[in-house]
Amino acid sequence: MLYIHLCNDCNRFHILNGHKSKCPICDATMQEMKLDFMHYVQMNEKEREAYKKESRSPRAAHQ
């Protein structure tokens, strides 16, 4: 199964198989997004950036 992750240092989305915790690029900690793969691939770049910004907000960290 594919999972969407966001690297805390690179600030990039990664599509990885399984539940990973380290970034494949910089080895920093990643957070797994509550976003399924099919929804992610249907988003345009603007929507992805908005989702990334929203997930970085302090309010999102407490949800």
C-alpha cells in the first residue's frame, strides 16, 4: 500500500510503500499524512501546496 508522507526538513511530499519514519532524501523525521494516494494524485500543485501549508500549521499538529 502507498502512503503520503511529508518531510519536516525537505518540506516535500513522498509517496512511500509502508509506514516510514525517515526521509529517503535527508533522513529527517517525516509525518504520515491522512490523505489517501488516489486523492493526492487528483490534486493539482496549488491544492498540494495548500494542504502542505495547512498540515504545517500549529492547529493541525493537535488534531
